[in-house]
Amino acid sequence: MKTSSNPPTATQGTDAAKKIVGRKRSVVTDSLGLLLVVIVMAASVTDNRAGIQVLEQLKVAYPSVTKTWVDAGFKNQFIEHAATLGIDAEVVPRNTKTPGFHVVRRR
């Protein structure tokens, strides 16, 4: 079972890409992997929207943060919002030539 048997329907959504119903977790860690911010949203929330919300919480809690690395799922809207907060958001793509799981630099 991926979640509790009767969660409130307002906290759930359908992720069309992954074809699952549930929740999405957005996490910000420091360079050591320690958690700084975690938010849980409906799975239907886009990565950009979740990322913007987590960035806003990050900037309030840790105003000295000036750099973040994200995956290719984050688009221009997220990067532009990060810039307005004074955060340089760098997209780090995965190596498409390597099949399966592999460690990606900076993420």
C-alpha cells in the first residue's frame, strides 16, 4: 500500500505522467544531503509549481542560499522565479547514454 487507506481526497491528485494517484514530495537538501525543506502536495501538482513553493519556503528559512541544482523537469518559469529570489537555479541533465540508474553530478 502506497498511502493510508482513507486519506482526504483534497490531498491527493493524479500524476498523468506516472499514472498514479497520491501525493508528491518536494525536497530541498544541502550539499551534505541534510533536509532543509520538505513539502507534500497532491500528485497532480506540476514540478514547477511545487518547486516554486519549496523555493519560497527555502528563502524564508535560509536567506543566504544563492545556488540550487535541479533536474531537467524544471522549466523556465521555475528558473525565472528562482532568479527573482536571488537564487541561481542550474539544470543538471542526466546522461542519456547511460542506461538505468546512475549517479548524476550535483543532484
